[in-house]
Amino acid sequence: MNAFSLWKPDAVRVTAGAEHVGTFQKTEISQRQFCTQCGGHLMTNHPTLGLVDVFAATIPTLAFVPGVHVNYAETVLPMRDGLPKFADFPAAFGGSDTMVAE
């Protein structure tokens, strides 16, 4: 489980340590970025969606408030929080738009 936030690419910039950011592209739809020193995951670019998902923990000043759960069909830690739960992703993000009951 991880908390991430979605941003337009022009709203994201690395303010320190940019020389240590590496990229791994497993598929055409995502480019994972990580710290080349510690291996920690930082963010994932999604060019086909025009979005970047940034791990909430990498933005110390972000007052993170979750809005939905994605890939919930595969959960091993049920979350009973009343938020919408998608089996995979919303249709707008290329998913099935299928909801999972809490």
C-alpha cells in the first residue's frame, strides 16, 4: 500500500538531489523515477494520461487526504474508511471502472 498524489507534469519539480534521480521504463505508459543512491521510489510519469503520481511521503509539506483506493481487488489489507474502491482503475485512467464493496 502507498499513498500517492496526482499532478500535471508542469507542477512537479525536484528541488534537491535531481542528479540522483534515475528512471526505469517497464511499459510505454509509465516511467518510474527513483533515487539512484538509496533505491527509494519517488514518482511515476504517466505520459499517456498527462499525469505524474508522486509518493505523498516525498512532499513533507503536503497535507495528504486520500480520495479513492485503486487496485483494491488485490488488497491484502482491507480499508474500512468509506472511500470509493476501484477493482483496478477508473475508466478515465484506462481501467474497468469496476467498484469493489467495502
